[in-house]
Amino acid sequence: MARQRYRVWLARLIAAVAVAALLMVAARTVWKEWLTAEGRGSKSASQVTTPSDAKNSAAQDTVASHALDPVLKLARDALVQHRQRDRDYRAKVTKQERISGKLSAVNRMELKLRNRPREVDAAGTAGKTVSDAGSAVNTNAVNPSRLMDVYLKFAEPKSLQGREVIWREGVNDNMMVVHETGLFNLARIPLAPTSPLAMAGNRYPISDIGLEKLLEKLIEKGERDRLLGGCEVEIIDHVEVAGRNCQRIVVTHPEAQVEWEGRSISHEFFHAIIDIDVEKNLPIHYASYLWPSKPGDDPMLDEEYTYEDLQLNCDLSDIDFDPDNKNYEYPK
């Protein structure tokens, strides 16, 4: 009798283990399927809308024409021309950025920027742009994104007045050389461009500065908006900005969010203003605004950049990006 009960108990135990094993296999299968689906559906807006992969390029091909097409052509042509024509430049730069929801003080600084060629393989892997029809084309094989040498001297706000920053991309272990002013002007401070101290009061690292980077970002934003669909574009001729004759481009998103592939995607801005210097064919002013905090209020400035007194191809040399320059105030 006892032996029979033991056999019954053993059979039930084996059956229970078998059922548990089957349930575990089923659970793992469901979990893997859920993770795969979640991975497909949890991309950030920038990942979803960057038309550099095959899927997004194909999606963009379905858009026969878009209000942004003339703007994208202008920006792409300007980028190619800038890379081919301009070795370096000087300018007075004004910037204001919203950081952690708060608008910063206006920053004014002197900028010197020199470009250096970047090596690129035969396939042009330094980068790609997208053609007017939406398919990927290899323009960077001939005109790759370039390396930068940067010198900055701050004039405003008063708390930063006199600060100097030198950064040579790929040189000095890719570190900036900074010095503060007044009592703190005691040493040359090496800082990584994305370190917390370097990013304090800045929305972007120094590696994002300059007209080439601005054009690249404008093209990226334009391609994103083209893919997402609804936006309004206005082009205005003969607008004076910083004493220059400009063509103004205004891009407006009537709705803060759009539906894309079954998901809600938020636009980055309510409207943006881009002012292209007609003679130099370069964007010397960019500003973007967020939606009003409440109905009836003005849009909120999110970020703004202006390049004044832009002087192209002024033959900057190594000494312009050397802390030992006798015209600079770096401590010895």
C-alpha cells in the first residue's frame, strides 16, 4: 500500500515538474517576444526619425514633395559650399540657451575657428546626407565633416568676462585648455569638452560650435520634420540681421505632437527662425521657440545663436590656437 502511494506521489511530482518546465519555456518565449517588440517600440524620437537607415529612407521616399524640400536644398548646398570654400573664420557670437527649463544669461564671445580635413575612406563613411528625393547619397565622400580648432574669449556675462578657451579636436588628448579671470586666473585648466565642469551653463559641448555644425543640425532637423509630415514653412527675402541682408526661413509646427507609426512623437520646437546671409550663403542667426506655457502667452525662447562680423578665410594659424599667444591672457 505504501509502495503504491509512493508511486502515485512520484508520478504526480514528475507531472508537476514537467508542467513547470513547459510553463518556464512558454514564459521565456513570451518574454523574448515582448522584449523584441519593446525594443522596436521604445526608440527615442531622434532614433525613430533620423532617415539614415534603410527603413526610414524608404519611408521618406513615400513623401513625393514637402514644404521643407527647398529649405533642405538650400542647407545642403550651403554646407557643401562652406566645406569647399571656407578654411577658417572669425566672428562675434551671441548665444542664449534654455537649460533645465531656465533661460540662461546672454553670452557674448569672440570666436576664432579653423577647420582641418578629416580622413575618410573610399566609401565616404565620415557621413551621409539625404537627397531631395529622400534616398541616401554620399556627398561626404568628397566633403567630409572637418576637424576643428577653436578659440573663445568671453565678453558677457560679467561673471565670465575675460575667460578664454582653446580646443583643438584630436589634439592634447582632445582636452580644452581653459583659464578663468581675476583671482582665479592662476592656472591653465585641462577639461574634457563633455565634463560636468565644461558643460556648466552650456547646452552643448564646444565640439558642437560653428557654422558647419549648425548647418548639419539644421539638415538633421529638416529631415526629421520632413519625415514626420506636418509643418508650415515661410521664406522671406531681404531681412536685415546683424547688419547683413538675409533670407529668413520660418518653420512652424501647428501641433506639438504627431502620430508616426502608431506612436505619438513630440516636435522639438513650436517654430524656428533661420537667417541666411545672402552674400556668404551661411546661417548667421538661428532661434527656436517652445509653445507658450498657457494660451495667449508668447512662445518661449529655447535657444538662439547669432554670428556677427563674420570674416571668412582670414588665414588663422597655429598661434591663434596656442595658449602661449602673447595676445592672450593665459597664465604662464
